[in-house]
Amino acid sequence: MRDWAGYRKGLLAIALLAAIAVALFVLAPVPRLAPVAPVSIGLYGAVFLCLYAGLVPPRLLRSFGRVLYVFPPFWGIGAGAVWMIWAHAADADKARIYPGLITGLIVVLGWFVTFVISSYREAEQADRIRRDTLVAIKNEIFALVDKMDNVAIRSNAQLVQGRIASGVKDAQGKESDYFPFATMESEPIVFEALGTSVPGLEEATVAAVVRFYAEYTDLRRMVEDSRTEDIKRLPRDRRVNFHKQLTKRRIGTLTMGLKALVEINFELGIEDPENIGRSGENPEITP
């Protein structure tokens, strides 16, 4: 994500540099100021590079970076070969060599442009996959988190644990054990389908997403265990303790889900990444 505050400062610096360059260019024809003409040309080159770096999409800059990293050895070999040929050629032959050099330069530039375009397309495709992955996982995490956030977890847990500990009475006043009913948690089908694309995200996003799904997997297993006959045969104090652990897992899962949504929003470049739009039944639980 682009740092817009630093970006604006960079533009101000570029504007100042451009003003200095224009002033030098205007004053360069004055005889006594003629020596500053090369400086003016250099400043214009610096202004162009700064504008290019500040305004060109990052993907294109990365593509040029790859090209500049790969091509220098070939440029060095080619320049050395051309220099040797030119230095040892007779003056009469240089007139015939010059058109060949121009043709070779055009061919090299063609390779350069082709490589840049190919690299840019690959980067654009990777960025599209990354963004689609972020949007898909964000929607699934939001759906899972919103379901948990629809219920006040702590207050509901206190109520349920009290009933487990004391039992309940029917209409005739007969006391019996209380077994809370827990709905099954949904399977993370999006994450299972796109799991191979997650490593391509930023490190902070990967960490938050993986930790959330790890917490969510443990929560699903505990919910499944709570529905078994083995749990129902436990004494009341142990069932209360199990429900406390289940509540702790719910809180941890909700916390990591909110954190994952914030990290995804941040990587997507959303202006206010913490504005998740949650249900808000657990305002005390934050990322």
C-alpha cells in the first residue's frame, strides 16, 4: 500500500526541484552562467526520474527493477564487444559499422521492451490473484466472525455455565442436568480452496489469516466434542470447565478474526482498515 503522506511530500520536493531546474535552464544562455547548463540538464533528468518513480504504478517499477537486475551483464559484454570492434576498425570501415550498431541497439531495445512487458503482465496477473484471494478470504472470515459476534459471548457463557452447575427444573419442579445446545460451525471452504494462494500475501496478513483459521479449526473440534455422549456423561464441574475452555476459544477466534480482517483491509489499501462493520455484541473484544 502506498504511503500517501510520504507521497505528497515527495511531490512537493519534486516541484521544488523542477522550479530550480527551470530557473537554471532559463538562465543558462546567459554567457556568464553557461557553465550551469549541464547542471540544468542533470536536474531535469533527476526530476523526470522522481516523477516516474512517484507516479508510475508499483508493478511497472518492479518490472523495470527485474529487467535492470538481469540485463547489466549482457549490456557490459555487448558494450565491451562494440568498443573493441570500433577501436580496432579502420576509419574507412567505421562508416559501414555505424548503421550496424544502430540496428543492433534497436534490436536490444526491442528485447528490453518485450522483457518489461512480459514481466509486467506476470506481475499484473499475480497482483490480480492476490487481490482476488484477499477479497474472497475477507468475505469468508467476515461471515464467520459476524456469526460469533452476534452473541454476547461472555454474558451468555456465564448464564450457560450457571445452568450447567445448578441444573434446571421442569414444570413439575424436578431437577435435571442442563446440556447446552451448540450449533455446528461452518466449514472454511474458501480457505481450503484458496489455501495455496495465501503464501503470496504480505507476511502480516498471512500470519493473521493462518492464526485465525487455526483457532477456528480448534473451535469447530471443541463444538463437535460438546455434542458427544462422552461430554454429557461428565460430572457438572467438569462440564462447566469444558464450557469455560470453549468460551475462551470463541473469544480467541473472534479476536484473531478481527485482526485478520484489519490486516486484509490494510493490504487492500482501504483507507480505514479497522472499520470492519461488525455486529458489535462484543465491543470489549478488539483486534
